[in-house]
Amino acid sequence: MARYFKKSVMSLAGYEPPPQERVRAKLNQNESPFDLPEEFKREVLAEAAALSWNRYPASESGALKNALAARHRLQPEQILPGNGSNQLLQTLLTAVIEPGDGLLFFPPTFGLFDLFATINGADKTAILCPPGRPFPLEQALAAIRTRVPKLILLCSPDNPTGRALSRPEIEAICQAAPGLVFLDEAYAEFNGWSGLSLLESYPGLILSRTFSKAFCMAGLRLGYLISRPANIAELRKAHLPYTVNLITEHIAVRLLARPELLEERVAWIVRERDWLLGELQEIAGIAAYPSAANFILFRCAECGSLFRRLKERGILVRDVSGYPLLENHLRVNVGSREENLWFLETLKEELS
Ligand SMILES: Cc1ncc(COP(=O)(O)O)c(C=O)c1O
């Protein structure tokens, strides 16, 4: 196989998608527990039926860029939509990293950072960030000075730890960075603060957003990058055309016109997350960390066996014990109240 494939690819274990089975409580992929309302789905699908499916979609997704620009008070030229934010991360690494270029990131963090950095041959520097402890800013700044990374990958709120970086932390990194700073904000809607307000001050800042979490559209695949127009123009060159299909674009534009649908759901998830955290913290044998996202990371003894026992009883959580520093950790996302109660009850029974 070495004749056929890059060494960097052959060295990978590969991304294993977590189980998608129908279960009593599916709490393993940080999805929204809420589907969009039936009447909304029927309306937008009828409208989508009237579109010309035989034609390519507008490759620039103009209507979507206009709607997103209006939402964030930006220019459409500051936005690059794609088939999920994962795909845009791949576009970013393709556009920026040549073999040997320095890349700084902060594990445990989003697993695809390491994967795409490896495939692109980046010279990786990893600063470990133990969950539940302050972000190691001084160490990060020292690494920026000595390693001079071309690209810094941040995730806030972070998956899987739930940690949010503060504005001063992000600003200190942007000020020190010699190259680009990428901030994955897949969970920003659950946090209440976003790096959007920093875009004007830091020309090397690129934000990433998704419709898969707060927007309840994981199945339709949509994400977007935000940066200054000159950065977006370069990223576009490395991005495939037509990655957003016309039905997804239509539905997203219609959803952006109904912000109340999302606001209610996000507010409920944030309240439920804080309640779930309180409940988890009461359980002996569990150490749960505060979270600014729609999921909670917790430590427990023999998490592999607990994960399997929960699964056998129809509760799917995420076993994150393979991440650096996360031995014996599981991650659970906020589900419906019914799912959360099943989860808590089953967890208590299994631990007693
Ligand atoms: C930090 C982070 N970024 C991006 C994604 C993926 O987003 P998308 O569905 O838009 O590809 C996830 C999904 O879990 C995530 O946790």
C-alpha cells in the first residue's frame, strides 16, 4: 500500500463514526434533541420541490451568504459556506499548510484538528490542556514565540471538554500569532459570547460555524467560515464548488428568517445543561466539568465498561477515553428531558 498512499494517511487510525443506532436516548453526537417543526418542514420541502433540481446550485450560495451576512452584520464576501464545517476545516488546511509548516493546537480538542494536520504534513505542536483547569495561556504564548506556527487551531466552546476561552485569552493569542488563528465555534450559540467582535481587530482570524448543533440541521450538512474578504477569497480557491446543495441552502435561508425557532431551543438546552450538570455532580463516583456547550464531559471509574452497559440499556453516550488526558472520561450531550432522565436513572443504577 505504501506505493499508493501518503505516509501521513497510512499512519492514521481513521475517523470511526460513532454508532447511529436507534436507541432510547441518543446522546453521543452533540446533536439537537429537537427536530424542526413539521409545518416548517412541509412548507420548505414544497418550496424546494419547485426548484430546478436538474441545474447546479449557484456555486457561491448567494442567498445564503446574504442571509448569514445580515444575521452577523457582515459583508457577504466575509462568508464561505460548505458541506458542514468539517469540510471547511479540510479546505482551510489544504489552503494553508504545506508539509513542515508549523501548527499549534490544544488537545484534548476536536479530533479532526489532529487528523487533517497529520494528512497535510503539518509540523504539529500540541499543548495539553487538562479539563477543569484554566487554559495554559502562558505556555501557549511561549510556544507561539518559539515555534512560530503558521496556523493555530482553537475550539471554543471546546469539544470534548466544554471549556470556553475568554475574550482576553483569544485576543492574547491573536496578538501573538505570526500567522492565522482558526476558531471553531460550532457551539458558540450555547455560550453567549463569540469571536465575531474580534474580526475587525485581527486580520488573521478565521471563525467557523455550523448548522449541525443549535440550528438542528446536522442531517442536512451545512457550515460556514467567517473572516475578512481577502482571507475568504484565498480559501475559496481551495474549496470545491457546489458543496452546498440547493435544498439545504433553501432550508437554511428560510430557517434564518425564523430566529425565534432557534432562540427558544437554545435557551432550553442551556437551562437543561446546567440542570444536568447539577444532577451529575450529585452522583457519587462521577466528576462532571462545567460546560459552555450542549454537552458535558465527566470522569468515572472503568468508563469503558460503563459505556457498554449504558449502550446495552439503550443509552448512547460518547466514550472519549482515547483522547489525550481523558482516560476514564465519557461525554454526554443534552437530550430531551425524557432522555436526560433515562440517562441519569440508568447511570445511577449502573454505578450503585
Ligand atoms: C468542534 C466541532 N467542530 C465541527 C463539528 C462538525 O460540524 P459539521 O457537522 O458542521 O461538520 C463538530 C461536530 O461534532 C464539532 O464538535
